[in-house]
Amino acid sequence: MRILIAGATGAVGRRLVPMLLDDGHEVVAMTRTAAKADGLRERGALPVVADALDRDAVMGAVAGAEPEVIVHQLTALSGPVSAREMRHPDRSSAAIMTNRLRTEATDHLLAAGQAVGARRFVAQSFGAFRFARNGGSVLTEADPFYPDDPPAPLQSVQAGYLYLEKAVTSIEWGAGLALRYGGFYGPGTSISLAPDAPMAAPVRKRRFPVIGNGGGILSYVHIEDAAAATVAAVERGAPGVYYVVDDDPAPAREWLPVLADALEAKPPRRIPRWLARLAAGEAATAMMTETKGASNEKAKRELGWTLRYPSWRQGFADGLA
């Protein structure tokens, strides 16, 4: 198939391009930056330069490519998070831009896909953790969202990815799939052996503590496994939402010490919840103490997805390099 990837130089996109080429597909890689075009061409993709927030540019780029499948991997979530952004994640430039990419850019890509007769649309959503008033500690795609489930600073973030999911999965001109990726780790992500990896760096410096009882559950996925699931969604699977996470959702008190050990760091400190709330704010505190994980059974069953790293326990030890 002829596949257009928006966000081909991002964490998933970089791995997705060679995987799709290896499967015999033709890849058109959309990037906002002309300087990245040569690198994409060297990797075997046909580059096209367009700003995803410019409707006319997107319509023109997609019309020129005439893809059968569009893959939307656009976010602005990279780099370190400041103390201010941790307290007010909804006000950070990365969160504001990512919300625009999940809303405006999604609308542009969907309109362009419909105009050229694309038959499949696969988009990146979020599934590393959930806030939910009901259900157990591990949730499925059937568990409902409520606007006021997350702390106030995270409500607009949730609204952004839910907008994307509804827009993508309700198209009538093709099959729309939204992939709720877990927390990425592995080369090129915020958790890797690179000295400047945004999340690994504070863990090494013991500036990423276990808060309170450390009961907030997170679902991880190795970046190669995330890309493999995306290939599967490009090639098969019914329309809908899928959690792309590993088999082992776990509380912070379990995964954080293992991550520190994998990074050859000292064990994380532990601080009470009241102190964390003062230092880092309610959103960060809630993420470490109240969140719920997700089940990947649907993705494995319906996409035929298999994981190289079924658990972060193995992945942190062997998959960060």
C-alpha cells in the first residue's frame, strides 16, 4: 500500500518507516521541516514538507501523495519537563501544541484523506495511565471517560486525545483506528541510556521520587513494540480504539526502583504526598498515586500483535540501549 505518515521523524515514526518498507509498502513521510527531508529520503521514504496546522498545505501534500492509508503520529511531547510545567501541564507549550495537533491537525488530515479516497486512518492517542472513578486497577477500551476524572490541570489534555479518538473512529469513508500507546521507553525516547534522556536524567539524579504509597499504576510499551503494533493497525484490524501497552501495568513503587537500577542509579527517594503536592503540584502527585493501568488483550487479539518485551521488567533490563 501507499502510506503517508504525518510525524515520520517522531519516536514511533522513525521506527515505523523502515518497518513498513520492509513489509513492501511505499512510504510518503510528511515533515514540517525541509531540513529533515534528506534524512527521510535516505531511509527510503518519499518526503513531503507541510505544516500539519496549515489546512491548505495538508490538503495539497495528501492530494499529491494519494495514499491509501494515513498514519497520524504528530505530537509535541519531547524534551524535559520544567517544574512549572509539572504543576500546570495544561499551560505548557508542548501540551498546548499537542492539543492543536490532536484537534486541528487531525481534522486537516481526515479531510485530506476523505478527499483522496484513503481507506484507512491510524492515529496516535494516549494510554500510559488513566484516571477513572469506576472500574478496577486495570481498564479496557470499554471503560468510560468522564471530563472531571483527572485533576483540573490534566482535563484539557484528556479532552484533546478524546477529541482525536472520536473524530478518527467515527469516519464513514474508511477504517479509523486510534492507538492508545503506553509510556514509551527505549532508544530515542524519554527513558533510555542517553545521558540527556528527559525522564532518565532526573531518575539518575534521584530527583524522581516515589510519592506516598506509590500506588499510581502506569502502562509501558517499548518503542519497537509500539511501532510493530502500528504496522499491524495499518495492515489489519477493525475500526476502534486499542490500548497498545505491555502485559504488565504496575504501580510506581514497583517500576521506579527497577528503572533506577537499569540506569545504574541509586534507589529513588520516597516523599509523603503532602510534600509532593507542595513541591510538584496536584497533577504530578495524582499521577504517581491515583492512576490506573490498561489491558492490551484487544490489541493482541484483533491486531495479531505480539510483543518483543511483554513486560517493562525485561525491557528496562535489556531494551534501553
